[in-house]
Amino acid sequence: MCSFWGPKKAPKLIKPMNVVGLSSDETRALDVRRRLVDSSSESYNFMFYFVIGAMMLTCFVYNIFFKRKMEANLFQQQAIPETMLRQDVIASDQDMNNLWECEVCSFKSYDAQLTCMLCGTDRSFKLMDKTGRSGDDTTSEYSINALFSTSSSTKYMLYMEEKEKENPLTRSTLNSKPMASRSIKSQASTKINRESFKQKLSVLNLRQQSARRRHEWSRKRNDDGELIWVRKKRFMDRKVLRSLRTLDGLHSQSSTSLRDSILSSGSTNSVGIVSRVVVSPKNPTGRLSLESADGALAKRCSDSSKFTQDELEQVGSLSFQQKHAWFVQHTAAMEVPWEYGHVLLEIERDNLLHNSCEQLLWATPDQFHQSLRIKFANEPGVDAGGLVREWFTLMTKEVFDDSTGLFYRSGNGDGLMINPSSAEASVDHLMYYQAIGRFIGRALFEGILIDAHLALPVCKHILAIPITFSDLEFVDNDLYKNLKWLRENKDVESLALDFTVNVDQMSNTKKVVDLVPNGSNISVTEENKMEYINLRFKWIVATSISLQLGSLMQGLFSIIPKELISVFDHQELELLMCGIPDIDVQDWKSHTIYVGERDHRAIAWFWNIVRAFTNEQRARLLQFTTGSARVPVQGFKALTMNDGRICPFTIQCVSADECLYPRAHTCFNRIDLPRYSNEKDLQIALSLVIQMEVTGFTIE
């Protein structure tokens, strides 16, 4: 039997006639039947036209919505010059000619920035008042006095002895000034400024301290014209300064070896080690070789590099903004055009880490210079950039989560350190680190910012910058203080220490590791405590994680050539990876475009709410809208699509009937704001969406 979607044909009715032979009851029955047939016919006709009308209305509404959506995307794309790419914006950045220098770390930030982009110090903060200024190159007597008074008078005496040696007239010149020439007011001002300088240095947070130490080591040419590492004296211990001053006056052949001995064991503050990745048949993924930093070769490039050492040194002396422009220019030149191929990673969400790392290792380095696309299994999403950003976000969370067992948060909670017990997490842990190195390299290549702050020693290892004992403070502050106390106090035998270290395991147990062969049977004494301190320091920052570091660095350098990142210091590398942590609302608003009603009251409400948000809430809103919680170094003007084209943050007002809550288009950095009747409703809606963990193809 066949059925049709349409009105059934009613039987043809004949005008009633007086039929001879029918009774009155039969006539009434016939009338009832006729009326039922008429009613049924009208019902079928109504259903048919109702369905047709509903279908037409649905098509009309969908067409209107789809057309509006296409017009919004078209308007947004037309507002962006087609040829405006990330490297173009960075290279043509006029703001890099108008920078201000941070008083704490000497980093140069954009003039519009109210805080230092590197260390977060307020622009108005001054270590010294108008009468003096602190810095590496300060030469005034007042500034030097103030600098060394922050720790001890001994440092100042050592400095004056150095100056006297350089110029014998220094002391007599200074002493020849009559004391009467110094007014009481001037002396009082000097004392106040010294105390103020000391107090301000004492309250610097770890981020500021780390940034302030970024010029601790510098590359200098020796007599043979080779670049070697040299540590600035202001970072060295006073005992070493005194010893070096004595050695500088000697010319015996043994002075060099004695100098190395003092630098390596005379004081923990002077210990410096630098790492080299060594690849061998036994360790094809590479292992870390450690050597004393002082006097070690400080090459930025390999023999096969297309850059000369002098070229890299010249770039390294530029401002961060100029170095970044140089970096992006060369990574952009490595990109493979879309028509020559692209890489598609098909990822299962339930097996994200393993699945991603496996495919990262399968791909060749050349493939990772092609365009990257992501497809999540069993999801209909077509990647136009949003899925790539989501993948980077999800991978970052999983890779650096403590429960994964590959990294752990340092004792200070502000840095990610490689887990020395990572073999417990997987027998293939070294392959995971190599894949993670590629993951970080691809993020740098793509210009995608990740919320993963590597601990200071890890960044220094990547850049082959010397690591000193004081860097231990940024990994484990308690251990750093304990080892300092051990160095400065006697009667260490009462502590019953030996040459071992207890290592935390994932099973919540402890594993005892010998620092030297048979270390559990060697007690720490006054005579060997310096060796113990040095071994503990080296074990934490290098020895225990050398294999993991070697694998990570090999993966990273397979995507980004080592020389391209060698021009940055460790703090600049973090800025390159993570972007600016603080979100400037004014910069955000200044580089926003609008689709449709620019002056609608919902727009003003939106910015009022964003200003009232905390920085964390702003970051979550940015994550919701763009797929990234971090701001590019150049600010919001450098927001891009996945293909590198500039794509400004965009706001479109839509009917509240069209969408009940704000809707994000991460591929286009756009948010749709419903036209609520009051600001409170919008505030509640925005607060709600930033608290949601939104993943999958529910957001474009």
C-alpha cells in the first residue's frame, strides 16, 4: 500500500435527491455521512497547508540567519587587509621606536604599557631617587655606595680596591675632598636613599628577581677571538672577588687552574655550569653534558648554521621587540605554502596526550613547517583555526599537569620543572619529552601562546646559558636556604647528613639516590660540605633530568633551529612562549572592531564589565572568545587567525532571541553579544560562560 504526503481526494458527492424507496432513517444516516466526509476533507487540507507553511518559514528564518552570519564574517574579513600577516605587523611596528626602560630589569617596554612586560614592575617605580640611579653601568660614587650598601660594606671596599687598582689616583682623589664640602643635608639625603634602595630590593618578587638577573652572564671574546662566558662581578661572592683580584696580579701558569678551582668550589654563589646536548649511538635522543661555565665557549650557532657568530651577536644586542621581529621574519620564511601540503592530526579526546605525542613523533620536521590542522575524532568540526588553538590549550593542560608525571610545579609554585621520576609515568617517557619539545617548537613557530611557565633552569638549559647556585632559589627556595645555612655555619656533623638525596615517587614513596658512589656511607663533614652542596645543586638542576632535557631539546630544535632562539635571554624566551600575562583593557578596546551596531548600549556595558573583571577573569574571557588566554607581545593589534593573517577582536550585537548567552567564534576572534535589557543580565551571562569548560564543536 502506498501513502502520499498530501490531502486525500474526497469522494465526489452528488447533490442529494429524493430516492424512491429510502426510509427517513436511512436518509438521515446518509446526511451524517456526507457531513463527516466534508469535515475530513477540510482537516486534511489544513494539515497540508500548515506543514508547507512551516517548512517555508523555517527556510526563510535559516536563510536570514545564515545570510547574516556570512555577512558578519565577510564584513570582518573586509575590515582586515588581505595581505596583513603577523610578520608584517611585527616588522612594521612603529611603537618599537618608542620604548621605556624598566628600573628593575632594564627591559624596554612599549610606551603605552603601564607596567614592565617582562617583570611586571610599575613604570613609576624607581630604585633610586633623582640624586642617583642604580644600574650595571652606573659610575657615580653615590650610586655605587648605594648599590653595595644593600648587602655589606665589604662589597663596597672590594669595589673601591678594584677601582684603585685600575686607577691609583681614585682613592687619593676621593680622599682629597674635604669633608666640609659635604653638607649635612646631602649626607642625610644619601643615607635615606641608600636605605630606600635596600628596602626596595628586599621586596622584589621572584619574577622581578629573575628578570633582574638576566644579564648575570655575558659573552666576551678572549685573546684567541673566541666567545666565552664571563660572569658580572656584581653577582659574585665577595670571597671570590677578593681571590680573583689577587689572581689577576699574578702571571704564573698555575693561576688559571687556581682561578677555576676558586670559581668551582670556593663559594656556592660562584658555581656556574653550562649544558651541551651530546648525541651518541648510545643516546640517540641526546644527553646533557655539563661543564664549568666560567671561560666556557659561548657559541650561539652550530658549524652548519647559515648565520655567523657576529651576526647573532649583533641581533642579541637589540631590544626584545627587534629580536622578535627578526625571529618571526625567519620562521615565516620557513613556512611551506598550503598548496604544497599540510599536516592533519586526527586526535581522540579520550586519549589526547598519547595520541598527540604519537603523531608528533611520526611527522617529519619538514612537515611541521607546513600548515597545521586538527580534527577531533567523531566530531563534525572543520578547522579554520579554532580547533588548533583548542588543541594547544588542551595539550598544555595535560602535558604540564602534575598527575601526568612529566613535570611538577617548583616549590615556589611559579615554574614547571622536569620530573626526575618521569620513568614511573611511562617507560617511553623520553619519547614523550621529545614530542613535547616538538609541541613547544610548533607553538613558537605558529606564534601560539601557551600557558606554561618553565622553571628558570629549564629555560637556561634550552638557551645554553650558565646556571648558578642562586638559580636554585627559583626551583626550591627551602632547599636553597638550607644549603646556604649549611655553607655559612659549622658543626654540620650534628645534622647526620650523607651524600644521598631523597626523591619523591608518584607512588607517594621516597627513593634514596646516591650523589656519589656509596654515598649513603659517606657523612657530610666540615671538610667536604662544599662538595656536598655543589652536588645537591647540580643534581636538582641538571644531573637528575639530563636525559629528559636532552630529549626535549632535540624535539624543540628539530622545529626551531637553535640559533633562532639563542638571541633571547631566559626571561625573553618565557615572554616569547607565554606572551603578556597582564591584560590591558584599553589596548583591548582600542584594537576591537564591531559588526553592526557599534553604539549599542550592550557594547558600553561589555567594556564596563571587562574593566571590573580581575585579570584572571579577563584571561578566561579571552580564552572563551579567541581560544587563547594570553596576549601577544605587541598587544591586541597582533591577534591572528590560524593562517597567520591579522584578525582583530570583534564584537557583534545579536538578538537575545537568537542566542540566549554570549556566543564565541574562536576562528575569527569574535563574540556575539545578545541585546540584553540591562547590564546586570550581561554581567551574569559573561560570568557564567567564563566559568564553563567549553570544548568540542559547541564553539566555532
